[in-house]
Amino acid sequence: MERFQEYLVSIDPLHRLRKTFNYGQIYTKDFLAKIKKGRGIIFVAEDGGKIVAFIGGIISQQITLDLIGQKPIQSGRILELFVEQDYRGSGIGKQLMEEMERYLKKNGCKYVFVEVFGPNESAHEFYKRLGYTDRDYDMQKQL
């Protein structure tokens, strides 16, 4: 989690992201709670006992407010996918995505969603190569 956040901080053009003391411990605790609550799962890739990549996803729950404007359908959400720099381009990310998609499909999900940090263009292109399409845009303007 520490290296994941360091990467995001390094590509943030507005320099709003940061990695505070104990970021990894705090974020990991929250991440694991979301996985547990959302009937999710985490897959990891190891090389010589060292974790070099991970993915975490959940089964999304539609709430009553969602259902007044959307058809009821089970979907999943990728919360995080991270591959260490030295392992990018090796196919590990794709393998983790395929494993997560199998898990979500097995659990009745018809769609899977993933949020991409805007400046992370390589991640955006990665997901597009896997068949993902843009659905929403979260725009901002600095004042």
C-alpha cells in the first residue's frame, strides 16, 4: 500500500495526494474491512515470497435509492489493483483481473466497475485493452 500511494503521489499534477505516517497500516485496515463487508476477495502475485502485485474487489450492494433510477442488477467493483514497477507489462495485472472477473461472475455479477485516477493514463489504457469502457467522469477545477 505504501508503494502504491507513493506512485499515485508521484503522478498527481495538483500535488494534493500525500502519504502520511502509517498510511499503509491505516489504509490496509480500511481496505480489508471493505473487502469483508462487501463479500470481496484479494488475490496476490508473489515472486520468491515477496508480494509483487495485488487486486481487491467486492460485490456491490444496490441500495433503495439506486433502485428508483436503475434496474436491479448485481455488479462488482475493483477497489485496488497494483503491480510493482519491475513487474508491469509481464501479464500479472491481466491475470489478476481475469481471476477477479471469474470470482465476480461466479457470484452473480453481470458488470464490474473500476475507478481510475485521471492522471494514471497507463492504468486507463490497461483497462481499455481488457474491454472496459468509460462510464462516468469526475471532473475538477482548481480555483
